[in-house]
Amino acid sequence: MDEVNLDFEVSGGARDGNDDQITITACRKEIVEDYAAVMELAGLNAMIVDVGLAAVERGYGFVAQTLGESVEGRAIALMDFGDVSTRLDLFVDGRSIYGREQNFGGRILTENVRSRYGIDYREAEALKRGGDLPQNYEQDLLEPFRQAMAREAARNVEFCLSAQLGLDRVDALVISGGCVQIADIAALIESHVGVPTVLADPFGPGSAIKANKLVARHGPSMIKAAGLAVRGAG
């Protein structure tokens, strides 16, 4: 136990009304210390080091406004396409009941751009985000990646439904991450998964977080950051 940081919170009452549900989080101290060291190098003092799932659960609070309707009693999947990995979390009544992470992310497309056009990684990333790419880029590189994203989403939802959670369907899929800003990706994923699919938007109408235009433009990749922002310092 000397090598582990532990924390807990009361996450709700038990169904019988007599006890509390307690969420316990554990992490190796060296991991926390590494994060704190990075903050110190940036001239900042880390008051709290949070865990990703906790931030995602708080960020999930913005999913309701994304869907524009009540999510009570519904099974809502939140799928985040990161740089090197993609994670699906399934929420029922605001709590994550299932999570799955796969080695798939936007770096695949960046590496393909780098390799195809003989440029370095930084240049490839900049071009991917809005540079002047050759006409064959969309057909040869972007479209295959879009299709791979859709297949990955369908595969993860299938795994979720086969995980013996007592669910026979997912009611909606919310997608986040830098990759989801690819044109029409939500419609493509919806056609593969067969579930209503929308982009995450933590800064949309009714949000408690106000963002400038630059930050708001990257809203779909800010779910975890929004969850961290609303945590507070307590």
C-alpha cells in the first residue's frame, strides 16, 4: 500500500436506502508523481491529479445537452477517438457501467500522410488538420480511415452488447475526439452502427462552460477537459 495513492467518494445511495455506494480509486504513486513533475516543469503547482474515467463521467453530464432530451434510464455510449487509442464507455443514469479501450486512433492517419508524401510527423499533422493536400488524399487516405473509424465503432458497440450487462440495445452514441471533426463522420458511423450518433459538444447551448471561438471549434475533443474543469478544487 505504500506504493499506491488511494482516494474515495460517496457516489450515491444503495437501492435499499441503508448504505452508501463508495467509489474507490487507486493509482501507483510513481504515476501521480510523474504528472506532478510535468506540472512543475511548466511552472504550475498541481493541486489535484484526477483519473481519466472520473473526468469522463463528469464530462458525460454534457451528453444530455448534446442529445437534446432526457437520458434517464437510457443506455448512452460515449466513444472517444484519441491519438493512439479509442475508448468506449457505456452510461446508464449517469454512471459508467462498461468500458473498453482499443489501439486505434488519429495517429494512424497522420502516419499514412507522413509515409505517402515523404514528410515529417509534425508536417503531416499540420496538413491533416487543414493543409493543402493532394487531390488523391481523400480517396486514397482519408476515406479508408473514415471507414475504419465506422467499423471500429460498430465493433465496440457489438462487444458492449455481448458483455452480459442485461442490455439488448444502445439508445444513442456520442462521439468525441479530434478525429470526429472529419466531415460527415457521425452520419457514416450511424449507418454502420445502426444507432443515432451525434458529436459531443460541451460548449453548446445551455452549457455551464463558456468558451471562446478557438476552443469551441475543438469542442468534440474537449469532453475530458470539460469534466476536469467542472470538478473544482475540493
